[in-house]
Amino acid sequence: MAVNQETNEIFAGISNRYPGQVAIIDGNNDTLTKKIDVGDKPIGIGVNTVTGKVNVANSNDKTVSVIAKTTECRT
């Protein structure tokens, strides 16, 4: 789990399904705003407040997903 302190968004990994997902939660009102598919079993999340990108380490498939907040897509 990670928090973007600039936007007060909370990013939480969901690993009980394939592919894994990251839930984006509005920390101002605790509302789920979006779920984004990432790799298999997300275990670590980091937020870059300068770029707005979120990096997700995926354990089972040994990949890193990058969520670009401006486009809300993953690579």
C-alpha cells in the first residue's frame, strides 16, 4: 500500500485474483475510485509525487507495472 500525499490518493494491491489489481482510493472520503489491472501478485507499491506515476512490483511474474495517473494506463 502507498499514499500519494500530494493528492491524498491511496493505492492498495489486490492479489487474490489474476491478474492482480491496484485499487485507487480517494483518501478524502475513503471512496474506491478505480481498479487497475497489474501483474500477478502485486506486493510492493511506490508513488512518485513529482511524475504522478505509481510503480507496482509483481511477485509471481517478476515484473514491474507502471501506472501513469494522467493516462490511467499501465505498462
